[in-house]
Amino acid sequence: MGFQFPRIAYSKTSDIPKGYFAVYVGESQKKRFLVPISYLNEPLFLDLLSQAEEEFGYYHPMGGITIPCSEDTFLDITSHLSV
């Protein structure tokens, strides 16, 4: 039985496990979350990325993808993804 990484995880380190990518979420205080690459197939997550594109274009002040929503909203949306 192998170790199973959570579907989504808060991360303070720069290490990103294979199959995941980092996003920054929050209104005033940004937190870094690791999300599975498989979320890129989910329409709800793609909507979040579209909002990020509308808000920031290709410039993300945190150096990675910044999702323009509250942490609670992000966690609620990602908890409904079936990946």
C-alpha cells in the first residue's frame, strides 16, 4: 500500500510532487495550494483559471497562477471536483 497525497494541499515549501502544480489563492493574504494536474480536465476548475486570466492576464504577482477568489470559495469549489 503506497502513500496517497491529498487531493489538494496547502504548501509553504517550494517542492511540488509529480502530478501537481501550485496556485495562489486568497483576497488579501495569498496561500499556496498544490492541486492535481487532473483538475485541468474539470470545468469548474477551468472557470477559476478563466477568472485568473481575466483578472491578471499572463502576469501573476506571486510568480505562479493566482486565483482571484477567497480561500473558502476555492476550497468549496475544489471539494466538489471528482478527481
